[in-house]
Amino acid sequence: MKHGILIFGLIFFLNKASYTQDSIYFFFKEFNVSVNRTTLQNDNTEDRYGFGFGAYHSFMADKKLNLIFGFEYNRTSQFKKSMYEGRYSHFIDLTYCINCFSIPVGFRLNFGVKTKIYIETGGFADLVINANRTGTKCTYWTDENHRINYTETEIDEKTGLSNFVGFYFGVGVRIPISKYELIVKPDYKIGIYTSYSYPDDIINRYFRINIGFKIN
């Protein structure tokens, strides 16, 4: 959460830096919160819920086609039944929590006059600022009497993951309310880069429900 506070501190600074003598111009005019769930289910992986929030700027906002740029904080989670560690150890029942500073860039095509339905697609970079895993480490070795010794240790540790890149697709609706617009947008983020492989893969792919508002 502290990383999210830092991100929104940066957003506030950028907005404050846009102060003019006559008025304050907010560079970021669109804000949302989101709930996500990974979509990685397989024989070794189970999906988990996460959350996030973001701020965005719309270029060519008065046109039918907009260019969207933003900053996000996204926390995703996934469960691994087992992960290979080495010749004499492995992990079981691992929960990965991945915190990312995300930068999306995309295009938004709007339909309608007042209430607008839109399609949005583009690319993103998920920059990993912190990743943690909890679970059980299983270790086994042979002693001088050729007996196999086995231990289980509970772990709660940081883990090194590379950054993710990918593309996203969403469909949303913008509902005018006074000087604002209520925004509801489901979208799907597809990471196309493997962050960890030894030999098990960690990728980031998740579905989100975004709810927010836009300042007109």
C-alpha cells in the first residue's frame, strides 16, 4: 500500500505543478479503483483476487478517438501448488503477491452523445516494485548413514521477479453526472513476458473491474 501512496503523491505533484495564474489545470482528470482476479488456472496454479487504482489523461478528449495515458498501482496474487527450487528442495502451497507500478498507453473509441459506450485497447508495462511469497519449503538430504532426512519450513519472503509487458482490452461506459462522468470498465490485461522460470513460469494475466470518475 505504501507504494500506492507514493504513486498518488506523484500524481498530486504533477497536478499541482500545472497551476496557472488564473486556474488550476489538472493533467490527470480520470481516476478509478479496481478489483482484479488472475486468470492462470492450470494443474499447478490457482487464481486469486487483488486490487488497484489509477489516474489517466485523455488526449484529444473532444474527439471520438482518444489517446489514453496513465499511471496505476496493481496488486495481483496467484497460488502455486509446487515450485522447483533445486536438487534437494522444492516449495509447496505458495502464494505470490505481486505489486506493480503500471503504465498503460492505449486508444479509446467512443460511441454515443451523452452517455458514451467505448472500446479501449493498448499496451502496458507492469514494473514490479515488490513481490512476496508465502508457503512451505521442503528440504531433503542424505546423512552419513545414508538415511534420507526431510524437513518442512514455513517461509514468508521477498522474491525477485522481472517486469511484465503486454496488452489490454476493455469495454466501458461513461455516464454524465453534473460536472463529472461515472466510469465503469471491465478490462483484461495479458502479460506476454515470463518473469520467472526455473523451470516453473510466473506470468501476470488478470481480469479487472474498474469503477471511477472523470472531471469534465
